[in-house]
Amino acid sequence: MLSDSLWIFGTSRSGKTTRLINQFSAWLQIDNQESDLFYNKNIHNSLPQPINKTANSHQKELSILLLAANDDTRRELADRVTTLTLGKYPIRVKTALGFFQDEVILFWPLLIDSLSIKAQFSVRLRPETEQELATKLWSSQLDPEVLRRVGINEYRLVRRILDLWQLAAYSGVPCEDIPQILHSGLEHDSINLEPEFLGDLLLNWRNWCLERGLLTYALITELYNQNLLTHDTYQQHLQQRYQGIIADDVDDYPAIAANLFEFLLDAGAVGAFSYNPQGAVRWGLGADPQYLSRLSERCQVENLTSIPANSLGYSLTEQMVELVTQPMTILSLPSCVKPIQTNSRAQLLRETAEIIINGVKTGEVAADEVAIIAPGLDAIARYTLVEILTKQNIEVASLNEQRPLISSSVVRALLTLMALVYPGLGRLVDRDAVAEMLVVLSQYQTQDGQEKEFHHSKIDPVRAGLIADSCFVPHPDTPDLLPVRTFDRWDRIGYIATQAYEEILQWIAEQREQYQQRLLLSPIFLLYKAIQDFICNDKNPSYQELAALRELLETAQHYWEIDTRLRQTDSLLLSMHTPETLSITITNFIQLLRRGTITANPYPVRPIGSNRKAVTLATIFQYRASRKNHRWHFWLDIGSPLWAKGGAATLYGATLFLRDRLGQPWTAEDEQLAEEQRLQRIIADLLARVSDKLYLCHSELAVNGQEQIGPLLPLGGLSNS
């Protein structure tokens, strides 16, 4: 049957996505040729064909839902499908969670009716705001005694509890059943908190969010699977809307995605799914490849097991896996695998950078054909590599670098400026912050003879420190900056710095006056104006600065949107801000960022034209999730034990919610087996993504000075054949 579903089983870079796109193309041709199966617009004509509803009442419009594993692969899949259809076919490419979110928001009135909750527009909670609100809600129950018993700080405990709900929602377990899963699975665990206590916290949080129309990722996932997908009205809409579904890399999907797929297949839809046995990148973060693999029983299975002949995985995968799993094996690696071994890690980073510099300078490899991959990238390693390479005019691009927003000096300067404009924020300002603000806000851009841009400050750090020491007046409510002539030897500051300082003073005075006259609309407007007048006035910010600014603005907009919603729904809050309540809200926002909270990534802006010619720097998880490939790989710290560990890519309790072992305790034997399987997947996946050279980088001592004896160490001491 032409409409039979397809299960594409293949290793990394074996052509699974291309096969899916070809299948999509075949369906469109079926649509044009076989009207008994599908009826839709003719994509070869710019105008849609009219639909004769009377004559073709048995026919329906072909609509295909396309899903990808993450946002990066989603955009790439959307581009390829759009190119295929010449933009004439309306396509919708989503991640699984993105689809659940859109559906819950679209059918929110249906949920309001079925759940009997207050009728109001829903508002999505970003993770950092979810963390803050949950902490406040649970503050009376998570007292110091509870924290002492658990042995972790409040921030980590709240995040861990929220993650349990997310994992449960991914696996299709109702929030009410979480205590039962924890009871059966944490028998030998030392969490020191009763599962019923955790269940009560989560149920209170869930009900609190529902009452206010606030949607967390966990609530979105649970509502979709438990309430929407089982609703008769929604089921009718769903099967009318989609007659086909294409899902790429389903080994990275949560278990409840299988429920959606099975419903569509049962309703007569045709599906095409790709599955990578070397994938499962998000295993430990909610992905359940074992549960998704059962869909293969309902499909025609195609095996695409051939590894690209131009990748090292074609000849090395079995050999390297054998060397790691059986260290006593006597084998040698080919000349394309080169060890870099040093005593100290600092020396290792220098030698790694020098090999890259030499390769780029001699033309042997381009910068964008090189990837540095590490199990964990500490700040020292990241800074060292970036510093050495950029000094040689070789750019470095970090994949999805997750750094606290407050780590950006531009963001810190803007928050200090905000604290100087609004009253009641004096305790958030000190002399050092003022000095940094003066340096950042007085930056300008110059160019040398080769048109290379450099950023300088009209107020250098030394002058900024002198001004802050002499002109900053601390005060809990109204901190102030005095005119520069207050400084006894103000002439030492110089004309340029004095003029820049006076411009900043005048700007602050104008904003204060507008605030007094109620003309300053909101703190978000203040941030926009400061960015326009200081950051983007005389210079073009770097890509990193622009990303931080966009992230700050999106975070601030979201924070005030949630604050507005709470003031509308909570009787304890006034509907309009008074000066006192506004200062409290701004204080909470600044403190949220200063705690080092990792905010959600800003809406992605993609480069126009060719990609940056930059060396890729990434952790194992980031690189594998991006599905990239390069000519040269540098595997950093192969002696690190983190190569086999999930690390930050594994959530607490994730194994308890795997559908094939729901609620079963996770033993030491289970952990050892999981580490072996993870390591084999990593080796096979990475080898399939490198074509020319692999450098195995090892230092005898780690960054903390301890000896490294990780699972990949047998690879580092081998002589080349």
C-alpha cells in the first residue's frame, strides 16, 4: 500500500532525514496523481485548485505535521522542506514540546470548560520565572530544617522537584501518581523527603498555576496528554487536520509523543519516522527511545545502516569501541587519529590551540571545519582557547553557551542604571557597580587602517574608579551621582571623560524627572531607551552583546507580563503599581538575575548568508544535539570520567519514569550498563561526524590537579600504526 507508514532505522549521517524528505515529496506526488487517497492544492501551480465539496466529499485536504527533535534541527528541516516545495505548500515544522504548547494554547477554551477553571487567557511561564514563583509558594514548607535534612540549597531542591513533574508529564504519569513512583523507585535513595510531601508541593503548584492561567512546560505537557489528547472534540479536530505525520529522530522524543503518533495512525493517518540507535542524546532529560521504538511494529522498516564512507566512523567505530570496552585488546589506531598528551591541562590547551592555528594558517583546514568537543567546558578552558585563537584572528563559536545573564558586563551596567533611576533600590548599588557602569556606558567604536573595529571607553577603569569613589553617594532609597566638580582634583579626569560622565548624569536626571511626571512607561521602556542611547548609539555591539541584550529584554518583558497577570488574579496584590510595589518588583527582578539564574535563550536570530567562519566549541551534549559534522575533531580531556556520565544532561529521577521500567529502582548494575551504552553511543555518533582527522587530547592532571583515569584513557596511550 502506498499509504503504509515507514520506520527508517539508521545510524548517524546515514541519510535518514533525506529519506524522510523524499517520502514527503512522494506523498505530495501521490496527492497530485491519486485523488482517491489525498486531495490538496497542486503545488506545481501558484494558485490553489478549487475544492468541489459536493463531488469530492470523500476527499480531504492533505495536511502533514512535521516534527523535529530540537529547535536547531527543526529550522534545518523547515528550510529543506520549503526548498523542496518552492514555498508553495503550507508546512508546519515543530518540536514535540512546541506542538504540545501550541495545541494547549489553541484549545485553551476547551480545557477551561473541561477543567472548570477561570476563563482567562493563558500565559506561558519561562523556567526562571517558574523557579522564582515556586520558591515563593513553597517558602514556608521548605524551611531551613528541610534544607538541612536534604543537604542541598533551596535553588537546587526547587529545581529538582519541578523536574520530577516534568519527567512525569513526559512519560504520561499524572501529577497525582508521582509519590507512588517515588515510593517504589527511591527505596534506597537518600533524598530524605517523604514522597507524599513532594507530591503535595507539586499538586499545590499545579493548582496554583491553573487558577492563574500560568502554563509551565510540565503543565503544558500534562494537559496535552491527560486532558486534550483524550478529549473527543479535540480528537475530531486532530484527525481532520492531519492526514500525515513525519517525525525525525524520534529516539529523542518523550514517551507521550508515541501516544500522539498512535492516535493519528489509528485514525488512518500515514506516518514516516526516523530512529537512530546511536542517538538518544536526550536520554536522561525525558526522552524515552525504548518506548518510541515500539512504533516500528506498525510500519514498514527500512534499514539505513551504512555510515558515510568519508567519515572516520566507517572504519574506526568497532575498533575504538572494542578498545574502550576491552582495554586489554592490543590494537593500533591509524595515522588519522593523533594523540596530544601533556602533563598539565594548561599546556594541553595551548598545544591544542597551536595545532588549530597551524592548520588554519597553512590552509590545511578552514576554521569552520574544526570542532573542539569536551565532556564539560569549564570557564578556564573556554577562556583560554578563545583568547589564544582570537589573537590569531581565528573566531570561536560556542554552541548554545549556557551562561548566567548577569555574567555580561553590559547587562550589569543596565541594571545599575535602573537602580539609579527608580527610587528604593539603593541597596542594590555599590561603588564598584557604578564604576563598571561608567566604563560600559561610555564605550565608543573606532577603526584602524584595516577597517577592524575596536571598542574603547571615554571613561577608562581608573577614571571610573576615581569618579565612583568621590561622586557616588550611597543611600537606601535615593542613591545619587554628584557632578564631577565635587572631586577636588576633577581636572585629572580629563575633558573627554568629564563630558561623557556629564552626559550620563544628564540622562539619569531626565529619566528621574519623567518618572516623577509619570511619563516613564515601564522599566522595560527604560532598558530600551538606555540601549538605544548608550549601547547602540556610537558603536555596533558584538554578536555576544546583542544576544545578551535581547535575552535581557525578553526576560524583562516576560517578568512584567507575569507580574501583571498576578496583579489581575491575586487579591493580595494591587492591580496598579505604587512607587513602593514597583521598587519591590524591580528589586526582585534584579536579584533574580544576580543569583545567576540561567534565563531562557532569546528568540534565535539566524545569520544572513554564509555561516560564521569560526571554530566550533561545544560540550558532547551540545555537539551531538546540533547534528553537526566537521573535518577535524579535537576530543578534549579524554581521560575525564565525564565521558561516560550524563552529568548536567541527566535529571534527578529520570530513570524512574522510563515506560519500560516505570517506578523500578535504579541499581548500581543499571548505572554501569547505562554508562557503557552511553559511551558506545557517543563514540559511534562522534566518529560518524568527523571525516579527516581526530585528535585525542589528554593531560595527566585535570584542572583540579587530580589524575585523570576516565574510560577513554586506553585510546590516548596508543601508538599510531
